[in-house]
Amino acid sequence: MSEKRMISFVLNGEPVDAMVPVNRYLVDLIREDLGMMGTKRACDQGACGSCSIIMDGELISSCLVLAVRADGSNIETIEGLGGLEDLHPLQAAFASYGATQCGYCTPGMIVSAKKLLDENPDPSEAEIQHWLTGNLCRCTGYRQIIAAIRAVAEGRTEPESPITVPTVKAYDD
């Protein structure tokens, strides 16, 4: 049986006490034990960004950090940014710019973008691209994601002009 330790930390502004096996990863504690489903497990190598969280002011891959390392820390996940009634500007912009497709990478992208804007409130497109190199998306092609982040940096959450999506005609027999 695995050794366990009691840890205490702050998660999205709320104190948490948890007894965790010393070999449990932080992504599993957050997602499975604490129900923060936005933090995703994907690559298990810290390469995709799906498990991105902010811990003590640093953007980290929670799939690479043991839960016991969270003891005494302050953690912010996508759930801490806003909810359906009070979206964070990044959440609103991602929605209005069509920066989400399947949505799997979206929480990690938004958490990463928040950390970027915390450090650099007016990043260039090149800086946004560089910052997001640790976040993989297989659906959007990144244009809408970059546009949404730039919009928030400029104080907007809606596109200046309507986004047009090409229509696909059904196959006619």
C-alpha cells in the first residue's frame, strides 16, 4: 500500500485539505478527487498543455507534479477564472471568436493565455504564438485562439466584424 500524506493548499480561492498517496499526480488530485474537470490529462509528458494550471504564480503542467508538492501552495484552474454567469474575458473571447472546437485543449489554452496577459498585458502576435508553443490544438489552427487573446489584450471580447464560417452543402443524391 502506498504511503499517504496530508496536504493543505488553496484551490481557486478555497482552502483544501487532502490525504494523498505520495505517488499521486496533481492533475489526478485536481480532476478526479476534487472534481475540477477542466484540467485534462492527455500526454502525461508536459508537452500538450491540457493540464495547465497556475501554481504559486507559475504556469505548470500538473501531469508532471506530484500532488504532495502542492502542500502550502495557491493553485488556480480554469474553474477559478469564471463560470457561466461570470465569464472571464478570455473565456468570453474564446467563445465569441470561435477559438474552441472540440474543447479539450481550451481550458489549458485559456489558463496559459491568462498567465501570459498577467505578465504581458499587450503581447504581440509573435509573443502569443511563442507563449502557446506548449499548448497543442488539433482542431482550430490557432488563428482564432490568437485573435481572441489579442482582443482581450485590446480590451474586447467580441470580434470587430462578424466572423464568417463557410457553409458546407450536404451531398445531394
